[in-house]
Amino acid sequence: MQLELARCKPVARAWLVRKNLREFPHRRCYLLFVELPGLSDEDRYDLCRELERSPGLPGPALALWAGYSPTLGDIERKRLRTPLYSQPGLKQPGRVGQ
């Protein structure tokens, strides 16, 4: 998955989270949060749908871009401080609370 994200130039950072569903406790599903600076909302939506079809994902996933909801701050506060992928040379913000 990291190689696929590295090939996707608009992705600055990405976080992958396993989601537990009460309705299907035996199935794994994931949320993929991506930071996509400089893209229009329409382009972000299209790229997220493309990433959901990525064979590198460990199972079914919903891709969402970080912005209005959830915000980058929301993602960082919810134990997702270490991204799955970060663009080389991208300055990492300090941890929340430091």
C-alpha cells in the first residue's frame, strides 16, 4: 500500500485504521484517511474512490480525505499520529499536546 501511495503524487499523508463493526464482528474493514492538498473536492472524491479499489488494501475500505470533517487535527488526536505514508520531505507537525 505504501508503494501505491508513493506513486500517487497528490497524497501528502495517509492513515489506515481498522474499523470494528458490531453488525459484522468477524469481518475486517478499514478507513483510509488521506491528506490531499491542492485538489478540488471533486478531484479528491474521485481519487478516494480510486484508492478504495486498490489491491494493496488489506480488505474492504472507505477512503476519506482530511479536511472539513474529519480535520487533520481530528485524525491526529484519535491515536493516528503516525501516518501509514508520508511524502518524502514533508515536514511533520508536532504531536498534539506538545
